[in-house]
Amino acid sequence: MMETVKVVLLGFGTVGSGVYDSILHTHQEKLEKVIGKKVEIVGILVKTEKDRQLPENIIVTTKIEEILALPKIDYVFEAIVGIEPAYSYTQLFLDRGCHVISANKELLANRGEELSEYALNKGKFLTFEAAVAGGIPLLRTIIQLLQVNGILVLEGILNGTSNYILSKMRNEKLSFGECLQEAQQLGYAEANPESDISGRDAFYKQMILSSLIYHEQPDWEKVERVGIEDVALEDLALGEGHGLRLKLLASLKRGDEGIQATVKPTFVSSEHPLYNVEGVDNGIVIKTDLVGTLMLQGPGAGSKATASAMIEDLVQIEQQKQPLQQVHRYSYQTQTQNKKEANESIQLAVFPLQDKEEWLSLKAILNENSKSVNILQEVVKELDGRIYGSFLYDGELECIKLPVLYKRYPVSPIGLKRDHFNLVNIF
Ligand code: HSE
């Protein structure tokens, strides 16, 4: 008879129910074939009691004690939101000799290193592929397949909800609120979507990556984190006029001053590898000192994407592959990343205007200050009866007393070439 591994799920929201469906329905046969064992779900910890029509042999409970009382548990799928009680539960189950597979970004960003150590001391696995970039096998690629490569820079779209919102707003001219609602309905957003749109979710993922790549995290207070809450349709339309798309980009590198990390809405040109990463997809560009530049892309959120990452974690553990936390990574000297890239300082500025004359006077002011600012390209558009102007520039805009309020976005230097900029669309 086939051996059975017993599994419990902590949490039964988008993530937990996705794992449930894959193990018991869509991928049961394949999973059993691959690991040569039956996988049985014996318990589910839920937040509230309600009729879920689950099989009777599964203990479904709101009480952790009832899960802990189960006679045998091999794997725990941890899909709870927030640090507690997930932190305590993870320790409890590791103490009990279970492997823990987690999708909990906040927990891992805050206590991941400590919990990994804890698991190691218990001789158990704590894996968390699902916590970063959804279904993309990113962590294993970094940890197992890029061990000798020194990672110089990582730039990524790490939040599916934000990318979905930005793509949909731009393509369908829908409001921020409408797009967010759809992302929630599709199961992409967090229970509290503030985490997605404020860049906090991407930040947690970035901190997990920093721990894995550099074995340390930057001072959280010093990481610039800007969300997408203030992005307006006209910003996206003006960016399009310059051939640019706005993405919530997380960037991570280590230089002489330590680890530098930012999460902020950033325009990318059509030459940038992340330009075509649209909808709920995530994309990660990794620049290394050996292979060069790699790019990974795929579904960054949603039930199936997360279930895929978690179940593949189980397979990896079953096949006795090296666990994430047991892999030693070589330290390396940072090489080229301190050199300022030529186009690093390019920005896009957006202005709402009263009329065309205002644009002309604004330009006159800029021309007077041409020593400190180089205008590379300008676009003026009428959107919903209002006029907006925007320009790409490098230099210091601060020194100019501009007559109207403006928004600014950075433009990623990757793929940018100065000769791309032709003056377009001026009245
Ligand atoms: N809310 C997250 C996102 C889910 O949109 O990326 C996956 O971590």
C-alpha cells in the first residue's frame, strides 16, 4: 500500500482553498505519482465557522488545539495573514516535527531568518516559495541555481494587484477604485488591500529577497516606499505619450553604502524587460556577474499561482532537495553597481494646466533654468476636458519656482537610450 503524508492547512482563504483544490482535486493524481505517496488533508484551521461542505474526515476548526491534537501531521501549509499567531504556530508545528510551507510575507520579512534557524535546529524544513512573486519559481532559482553568480541588481514587479490595477487603468481607462475592486474579486488582493497599493506587500517580498541574497536586510526606515494610491489616469496616459509604462518597481542592490532598496511607481521604456509584464503577472530582472541578465515572469497572485508554489515546495522536500535555509551562499564583492548609470536621473513630471498658455509660460521658466534641467521630451494631452502636460527631464527641478503643482515619477534606466527621445505632440 502507498504511504500517506498527512497535511494540515492553517487558513482557508484564497491561498488555503487553492492548496486544498490542487491536493484533493485538480492535481491529486500527478502529485501522488511524483512523490510516490498519497497526500491526505487531515485538518483545516479556519477563522470562522460556516458550512463549507468539506469531507467529514477532515477536522475543520477555529481552534488550533484541535489541529495540534491530531495524531500525525507531516506538513503544515501556513496561509495566515500577519505575524501572530502565525509565528507561534510555526514554532509549535516545527517543535512537533512537521515541515512548514508558508506563504506569509509579513511573517517571513520580519522573522524569516530566525524561523529558518529554528527549523534548521529542529531538522525540519521551512520553505516559502509562495511568499515572493506568487507562482514564479524565484527563490529556488536564486538559492539553488545562482549560487556562484553574484547578484548585482534585482529589479522586480512583486505585487500582482498593483500591476493588475496599473495595466487595467491604462488599457481600459477605468478608475483606480474600479480596478482595485476587480483585483479583489479575482482573489489577487490581500484581505486588507492597503498592503498591496501602499507598496508594503512588495516591500516585504523585497526584504525576504534581501535576506536570501545578501543575508541581511537594509534598515527598514531608510527604504523609500511609495505606493500607487495617487496614480491618476492622466499620469498613465501621459507616460504612454512618451512611450513609457508605469510599474510598481522594487529595486535591490548592494553597494559600498550597504543595501539599497526602493519600492516606488517607476516608468519603464519599451526596451525595459518589464515593459510587457502586464496584468497580475510579476516580473523579476536579475543582473549577475556571471550569467548576465535574467528575467523571470509569471502569475504573481491568485489561488492557483500560490498553490503551485506551495505544492512544489512539498515535492521538493519529499525529494530531499536542499531546503532553502540550509543552502550556503557565497559572499562576494560588489563590482560595478556603484557606477552611476548614464540615465539614472531621468524623471517624468506631470502638470495639470489651465490652458495652453500656461504650458508656454511653464516652458519659458524651464528654459530660463536650462542649466539645471534638460528637457528630453514633452507631451501635452487633453483628457476628459482637462489639459495636462508632461516632460521627461534630467537634472534638478527643485531649484525652479514652477507655477503649478506637479507630480514626478522616476524612469528606470534599464533600456533607456537618449536618442529615443524625439519631441512629440506639442499642440
Ligand atoms: N496580494 C498579493 C499580490 C498576493 O497582489 O501580489 C500575492 O502575494
